[in-house]
Amino acid sequence: MIDTEAWVLYERSGHIQSALDSDEFRLEKFSFPGPESDELLVEPLFGSWEGNMTHSLQRRPIDICSQRRERRVVIGNGSVLRVLRAGSDVRGIHEGDVGILYGGHVQDEFGYTVLVQGYDAPGTVGVLAKRTKVAARNFLPLPPASNYRLEQWAAFSVRYLTAWSNYRVAIGAYRLQVDAHEDPAPYVLGWGGGSTLAALDLARRAGCRTAMVTGSSERLAELARLGIVGIDRRRFSDIEFDEARYGRDPDYRAAYRQSERAFLDIVGDWTHGRNAAIVFDYIGAPVFRASVKALARQGVLATAGWLMGMQMTVNRAIECIGRHVHVHSHYIRHGDSPAAMDYAAREGWMPQVSEIYSWEEIGRLARDATAGRLRSYFPVYGVNPI
């Protein structure tokens, strides 16, 4: 057995929803079986706080302890790792090597993620631990020419790999209907968090005209520095759609319609009446209706997340007439990851990390994340000394 220190999530007791409303998420000793012959014993150096970690603590959309049928779980799957020991069947990876974790613990026959380490894959130990083990195939060495900080690679490991895959499918779907000579610089709109920002930055680098919705002055300034148009969500503050409330509450319905009209007017002004060729909507149900209405004909609605709601109502006739394509993806194919990492190292497509929480501050980080108080698109925490 391997003994370590970890932030441990316990199964839910009673009717308490969030683990942070009790003592069900805490720092303590944790033990796990040693690595198999095709696995690595590793120590995380930096971790990235991901949306699925917040979901785990809130126990929405699933309770992962219940899903995994485990009393105690260590979460976390965005990280830079250092190898401590390689299994006897491992080739080409040695003690001291540094890389990022590919989180797809269970993959389908084509290399796409089914279950995620440190989330819904049973028996896995996430990176909120001083030591953990990973499948050797899921250790992705950093590009040899990388001049970027390890904390940047930690933030890159989930959000940027997810964005790479989602963007490539979305732009590919658009180009099946509209050729580059017909629309050489598509309008691409997004709202969400770090994955949305990464996808928009990738689109901008490919020559697209990009804009992102945010309600934060700090983030509007960050978007301006990146050359992405910032759309201030405070100008349409009642944009979150609740279908049931819309049907029964006339005051809410009027406020929503006013906000939706304001949002669509801003998008129309930005696109000169064309609307967006691609909308990255990583939020979900509350803005789905507005996202669809902001699409141009032949437009693509793309998502790889469901931050606030998973169920949406679609008018199939309108979507068919508009020839809208809906793209749903989940992380990245294992074999596509090295190309994304090489591009990032070569072109500078990397996150800017502005704040790093210490190992002891992870409880505060968890509370900031669940309360929506994070100031950065890329919250990072330290685990072990470099």
C-alpha cells in the first residue's frame, strides 16, 4: 500500500447536499494499492481546479461516491506530475520525468474518454493527493522545447485539451457547409469559463473574429488584452432562462425578453447583422435559448460542458430550417493530445495563471469555486515542491 496525504471526499451523510456544508471534504491520510506493472507512481506538482471538482463537492449532476460505490474518494484530474517510480512493463518513462495527466482513465475503442480519473472512474485516485498512480499511457510528457511554467501546463491539461477538440469539431462542421472563401473570418461567440476562453483564443489565432460574454470587469480587461471582444453580461442581467417560470410569471417573462433582445442586439451589432457562425456555450440550460437565437444560418452550437443545467428544449423545425449543427464533445481523444501540446508550446496558446492556492488553502479554494468567487479563469493550486 502507498500512504499519502490527500483532500478526501466522503460519501454523503443525511440530507446535506454540498460536502462543504459538513465535514465531508477534509485533509487527512489516505492509502491506496501500489501501482501495477503498467502504471506509474507520481507526485502532482501543481493542480488545476476543474468544474468536475466543484460538481463533485456539490454532488451535482451526480454523487460520485454513490456512483463509484466508494465511501471515500480523492478527486482531481488536471495536473502536472513528476514520476517517482515506473512499473516493470513501462518503457520510455523514467523517474524524474515531468508531464501532464491525460484524465481519460477509461477510453473507447477510438481513444475517446468514457470515465475520468479522479471523477467517475471507480478505484482511481485523483490529484488532490501528495502521491497518486496513473496508467503509463496517460502520462503525457511536456514538449522538450517548452518555455512555459509548470502551473501553466497544469491549467492547460484539461481546459485547453478540451477546447482543442471541441473547436476542431465545431470549425470542421461549419466548413462542411460554408467554405473558407465564402466566409474567411467567421464570427465566433462564447460564454463560459476557461475552456471557452481557450477555444476562442484558438479561433482568434485561426483568423476568426471572436467575442466572449462575461460579467466581470477584470475578465473584460483580460479579453481585451487577448484581442477578444468582451460583451458585458451586466447589460442583459436577466438572460438566464427558466422555462417553467417563463410560462407562469409575466414579470419574469417580460424581464427575460428584454434581456434576450438586448443580448441579440449586441450580437447583431458586432456581427453586422449576420449573427455568429459558431457559439461556444459551456454553460447549458440557462443560456441555451439565447445561444441558439444568436446563431447564423449554417451556424454551429458547440459545447463540452454543462455548468448550469443539462436538459434543453429544442425546436427541431427551426434548427433544421436554419441548418444548425449541434456539437457535443467531452475532453479530447488521447491520440490528439500531443499535437495540441506541441501547438501550444510552439505558438504560445497557453493560459495565464494569476493566482496559485497553497496545499493548505485548498479548502478555501473549494469554497471560492462553489460560491462562484473565483477571479481567475484558471485557478491553480500547489501540491508538492518543484
